[in-house]
Amino acid sequence: MPDHLLRLVVVAVAEELAEYRLPDDTVPLVVGVGPVTATLHLTAHLAAHHAAYRAVINLGVAGAIRSTLEVGQSILIVEERYIDIGREDGSPLALPSGASLVRDVAASAQLLTSTAAITTPRGIGLTSATVTTSEERTERLRRRYPDAATESMEGFAVFHVASLYRLPVIGVRGISNRVGERSKANWDLAGGIAASHRLLTEVLAWTNHAR
């Protein structure tokens, strides 16, 4: 790809970029909260400008499902799963004409290779329009998705739209809370944002010449 192509950093709200100064070859895009709004805004942007980009980075905070993740830590998201689509019990949904649901989108092998030297943990993100606020739902998520690391509201949307436009994509998340009861969640939004910024700096450095 030509050297002049840009990188796109996608956030739900402007506060997730705060005072972070992006390099000249990197463009911010605020897409709103939730998978529907994120899909609409990112699709509209890429429909007009996808040829300008060489990579998409989904930046933001997330809740920790994985017990080993601490608030204020960062994680690279290597796959996003949309848990609000399909049957409630998780069983297969038969669709006419052999159609299938898209529920899982992986980060691009290209960006995973480019960032291989980064020692930050990697994991799978769950995307849901509903924020988990109970221990009961937390345990259901852990049983159904035992390899899940985080919960957020836009990750799958960004991964899916980027993949439709054949753009390499990866997720950068800072842990702002533990998933579950809010009284036990240990919320630290500023700490989660700061953690995501530290990891973003590394990802931008390692993907500077990604093709």
C-alpha cells in the first residue's frame, strides 16, 4: 500500500481520546455509544473515505470479564463477539437459503503480526448493547464464553464494518471496571483511558509501516 495511506482510530466518545495527540498520519473518528450507532457512523465514514486508510484501530475502555485483568490495565483485542444476536440460549439459529449470522470477527493477521512484540495481554471482547450490572449475568457470560476477556458496546461493530471494507483492524482497550455489580466494579474511567492511551502509543509505533 502507498505510504500516504492513513490509520483510523475509532472511539465511542471524544473523552476516550481526551488530550491524546495522534500522529499526522492517524485520524480520529467518534462514532457514538452502542453497536447500532457505531455501525451507522463508521459505515457512512468508510463509504466515503475507505480508500484513504491502511488500518483501523478501535480504542476505548472496557469492563473486565477475565479475572486476571485489573482495572487500569490494558489489553489488545484479537476478536470481537456480538452476544445480542441469535437465540437466547446460544443454540444455532437456522436461517433460510443457508444464510448464517455473523457473530465473530477476528482482528487482522497483519496487525496481530505487526504488534507481536507488544507484551500487553491479548483477548477476546464481547460486544453488547446492554452493560452487565449483576453477578448473575456475569456468571452466565463466563459460562457461555469462557475465553472472553472484556465487555464493551462497540467493538464488534467496528471490527465487522472494517472487515467489510477489507481494512485491517485491531482493538485497544483500557480496563475501566470489573463486569458485574456496580458496587463491586471498582470503576476508574480515567485510569482505563490512560491505560488505553499507553497501549495505543505502542500499537501506533509498531503499525507505523504496516501494510
